[in-house]
Amino acid sequence: MNKPFKFKQFTINQDRCAMKIGTDSVLLGAWCSLKNNPFSVLDIGAGTGVISLMLAQRSNAELIDAIEIDDNAYEQCVDNFEASPWGDRLFCYHASLEAFTEEIEDKYDVIVSNPPFYSEDYKTEKKARDLARFTDAMPFEHLVDSVSKLLSEHGTFSVIIPFKEESKLIELASRAHLFPNNLLHVKGHPNSEIKRSLIEFSFRESAIKTDALIIETERHQYTKEYINLTKDFYIKM
């Protein structure tokens, strides 16, 4: 798992990151809407930097900022940015979301986050991995509050969370005047339960467009929809 992960246009080193490249971050990086041709993008909790790099590949955004609090992940993210073809547009801040929100006066056209999951009372012996995976490191309330301050008037905020947390996050976001516009429900295979929700929020209330995505029909037999979503990134798609 510590080997570099090669995508079509960039490579991710992940040996110093608690959370390795996974389907969630690739889904979010590929699905996140860029239809308004954003000038500025913010990736909250960047980890390896994979989502920022995917958005750099997909867009002409001139400013792509990332925040990462973990020392090792921050250093790795910076290295991955510098080694990519888009190093001049990418910048990672070594900061907590709270400190960053207080300090930055800019607003972002697109904000994206693959936040820590698993609010259950489950901890491992590996603190860095726990920090990367648990909502107590970045509670949804804290995330939503910061996004409401950092998002531009017509901007969008895209996030991937466990499906069971969907209604909770939508309720919290509405209190900050952020409303869901697009939803994607993800299943591993046709007969499994919905595992993930990808949600796009904005300050504009609208009818919610809901889509579904199945990743595989059977082991390593990927659906046409999943291939179409990720083929610009995965080498074997």
C-alpha cells in the first residue's frame, strides 16, 4: 500500500499518509462539478492531495488551495503537488480548518472535502489513521460552519460521506443556509446497500437532482457509468 499510485497524468506518493488512495477520493475528484469554470478551489483535509490534483487536471482554476493538519500528510501533499504538471496552481496550507478560516479573507468558487468518517466510538492504536478517519477531528458542524464562511456567493461545496450520515449533514448545512442541489448514491455492486453519498451544496435552494452509481457488477467488472466517471484518471480504465 506504500507504493506510489500512478494515475494517467500524475503520480501520488502515499508512504507518509495515514489514509491511502481510495475509491472515495477518486469518486469525489471526478464527480465534483466544475461547470461554472471556477477561478479558485479549496480542498479541506487534503491528505495525499489527490482530489486537488484531479481538479487541477480537470479545470483551468488558477488557484487551488489545500489544507492539511497532519505533519506527514502535509509534507507528502506538498511533494505530490510539486511533482505534478500543475505545481504553479497548487498550494497546501499546514493548518487546522479553524485557524485557516479565521485567517483567510478570500472566498472560494469550489470547496471540496472527503472528511473523516466513523463517528462510532471505535479507535485503533494508530493515532494518525484515527485522526484521518474520525469525525471528532473535524466534526460536521465545524466543517459546515467554515464552508459557509469560505464559499463564494455562487460557489458550490461538494463532499462524500457515509450514506447513513446524509440526512444529518443536510440538516446541519441548512442551518448555515447551504442547500443540497445534487446527490449521488453509490453502491459497491447491484445487490449491496447504498454505501456513500456525494452531495453538492450551494447557497441556492433548488429541486434536488439525485443519481445512483454502481461501481462493479462483480469483482473487477466495473460498470460503464463508473468507467466513464473515472477513465480520465485510472490507467487501466
